[in-house]
Amino acid sequence: MSHIVILGAGVVGLTIALESHKRGFKPVIIARDLPQDSDSTGFASPWAGCLWHPFDHEGTTLGSQCDKETFLKLGELSKEIPDLLKRIDVVDLSKDPLNANEMWYNELVGGMREVAASSSKPLPGDFAHGLEWSTYIWDAPRYIRYLGEQVKSKHIPIFKKRLSSLDEAYDLAALESTFAHMDHVDLVINAMGLGSRSLLGVEDPQVYPAKGQTVLVKAPGVERCYMDIGSSFIPGPDDEPYPTIYIVPRPGTSGEVILGGTFLPNDYTPFPDPAQARRILQSAIKIEPKLVKSSSANKNPTWEDIEVISHNVGLRPCREGGPRIELEHRVLGQGWLGPRVHERLVGKKVGVVHAYGFGPAGYQQSLAAARRALDLAEDFCQSRKTH
Ligand SMILES: Cc1cc2nc3c(=O)[nH]c(=O)nc-3n(C[C@H](O)[C@H](O)[C@H](O)COP(=O)(O)OP(=O)(O)OC[C@H]3O[C@@H](n4cnc5c(N)ncnc54)[C@H](O)[C@@H]3O)c2cc1C
């Protein structure tokens, strides 16, 4: 049985941990932020919208292949946890004409219907064009806590710890006294999201944050998602920010709805901007009047009649060129900055599987990312046994 250490307890790290347990690995998770830390802006996962909506124009990138593979698995999963993951109608909105056949996922999602505004039948928010289809939504913070409970029920050890170098992960005995008896780690899987930019030994300069600001509101009447499709294709780190708008109800009985949002590359500020919050609320009410709280007596309700629960910020762990799912061979003890590994490990040849850089799509790519990362892990561990 191979001992693997998984770095990160966001949606990617937790999904990998559970899948690795199914495949017969012995996983240990180390992370600075744990599933129960739902209020921490140290990781992206609790702050996601969250729906399946592709961002790549082409269906051929690694990201879109992960979108597709994950989508095909969500039907089964949603039957197990309908309060956390559910299929729902969505309307993409645009000022410009939309062509369903140009969307690589048209067939995958069971077909998209083009709609155009007319004087007798306007579209929400005065948009001229729309695409109606159906997708999946998650309750992100509760889904993360659910994954955390699954990890616990499988007795997968999970430790809160901030690492400053990748080397440290190969010396579990030094990191955590519970593992004092453990003299080797077969493989490390790096699912640290944004942490991959600064972790010594990874230091990926292509990793950058994209600040996402949202408003969580109570509006049980909202039954479908809306998204300004002009905003659904991610800008690069040097592009102008686009004033996005999306409305995503959460599955289950909470009656909560996430209103978004922003996509601000290289903005690390973890607090909401009141001007953006106001813009989001004003734009959202134009699209979905059901956002108004039921107790409102106002005959012409405005954004101030929406019941706000909280203003939120999450930093999407983006990567220029898309996600990285890759095996890397390394030699321990080569970095000069430290912390140093124990001398018995210096010069040891090891492997790391990277699984990070999922940007705005970590949920909708999580199941495929786990499958791919663990295929690489299995190949690596197998090759070690045969040599
Ligand atoms: C506003 C917003 C809306 C979004 N909407 C969607 C959506 O609709 N659909 C979708 O699929 N995705 C969406 N996302 C993106 C999604 O949230 C991310 O892609 C996903 O959460 C990334 O997961 P992750 O596990 O890779 O990283 P994270 O969740 O960031 O987890 C990283 C883990 O690594 C740990 N870590 C980092 N550095 C260190 C260190 N030095 N030492 C130890 N541990 C460390 C952290 O503590 C954490 O446990 C949205 C994100 C935001 C902010």
C-alpha cells in the first residue's frame, strides 16, 4: 500500500484524498485551511458561486476536458447528495446574438435553446439574446464540509499546518509526532491552489489570484441561474476587468442565492468593495425581481429590498495556460533557502503530482482532476515497485 501526502484541503485536495482511498492508497492530508474553516479567505473553495459553466472557447484544452469528464459524473453524485448538488435551469444572457452550435458543450448538456428578446417578450435585464439550458449547482461551503466529513469517516488523517517548502512534505515524521514511526512517503500530491506560487520547490510564476466578490442573499423564490455570458470567458492577467453579473441559487432548503461578481486578476485584497457590492445588487435586481424579500411593502422595489446575508471575497487560484496536472521527478534537499530536510533524505529521488491552477473552475473540474492525478500517482508508485 503506497503512502501519499496530499497538500491542500480545498475541493481538489479533498476529492483526490477520497478517490485515493477508494483506489487503495494510504493518504494523509496537510493543509493550512481545513474544510471547517469556511470563513477563511486563505483558500478559494468556500467562496465559489457555484455552478458548472465552461470558460474555455475550445473543447480541447485540459480544462475543458476536465469540465466534460466531471459533468458526466455529476448526475450520479447529485442523486447521493441532492441538497448539495443539483441540476437546474440556467439562462445565459448577452447583448450580442448567441449561437448554441458554437458552444462545445451544447450536446453534452442535452442541448441549448436560443432565445431573442421581442417587444412582447423581453429578456431579463434588457438583454437582447439568451441561451437556455440546464446545468449543476453546488452549495460550495456545505459541499466542502461534506467532503471533510467523508474524509473523517474513512479515517484519513488530516492536519492543519502551513508548509513553506515542498521538501517538508516528504518528512512526515518530523512534521507531525503521530507519524514518528513513518520513515517514508511514496509520493506527494500538490493541490495547494494559490499556495503553488510561493511554496519553495514549486514557485510557479504562472499562478495568480483573480479576486471574486459576491453577495450572499436570502431569496427562496429564485429557481434558476442567470449569467451574463459576456463575462463567462476568463480575462487574462493583463486584460481589462469585465463587470460581470451572475445569479446562482444554492441547492437545498436554505433559500440562499449567490450574486456575483468580479474577476480581478492579481488583486489580493481579501475584503469586499462597497461600490462593487452595490453594482452587483443593482444589476441583479434588474434581471431577477424574485430577489426582493417577501416582507418588502415597496411597490417599486429596488436593490435595497434584497435581504443581504453577507458580502464575500474569494481568490480564485488561476494559472496562465490553465490547470497543471503533471508528474514531476525531484531530488530532495536541493533548495538553499530551507527548511532543510533531515540528512537521511538529502539526495533522495522522489515524485510529486501537481494538481492546481483550476482558477474559476475547481468544482466543475474536480472529479476529473482527481482521476488524472491519481492515474499519474499509480503509474509512479507502480514504476517504483518494479525498479
Ligand atoms: C467568487 C468565486 C466564484 C467561483 N465560482 C465557481 C464556479 O461557479 N464553479 C467552479 O467550478 N469553481 C468556481 N470557483 C473556483 C473554485 O472555488 C476554485 O477553483 C477551487 O475552490 C480551487 O480549489 P483548490 O482545492 O484547487 O484550491 P483552494 O480551495 O484554494 O485550496 C487550497 C488548499 O491549499 C492549502 N494551502 C495553500 N498554501 C498552503 C501552504 N503554504 N501550506 C499548507 N497548505 C496550504 C489551503 O489552506 C487549502 O487547504 C469560484 C471561486 C470564487 C472565488
